[in-house]
Amino acid sequence: MGKGDRKTKRGKIFLGSYGRLRPPRRKFKIKPTSLPHDPDKELM
């Protein structure tokens, strides 16, 4: 098992492929946790 082995994580990194042992990076969406506080709207 080494860089030439396609079934290992190190082999996938060396060959530049993805699979079960090396899932591709996912882009996470940034969710707004809270809206900015607007004090003018509270007074109405």
C-alpha cells in the first residue's frame, strides 16, 4: 500500500482522484445567524 494504490487515501491524493476514501471538498454556504439590529424600527 502506497502512492500507487488506488484504494488508499494516499494513492487517491497522488493520482488526484476522489472516491469513498477521499471525498471531495464541499463548499459550505454561510448562513446569516442574525440580522443587524435596527433601533429605529423598535420605536414605531
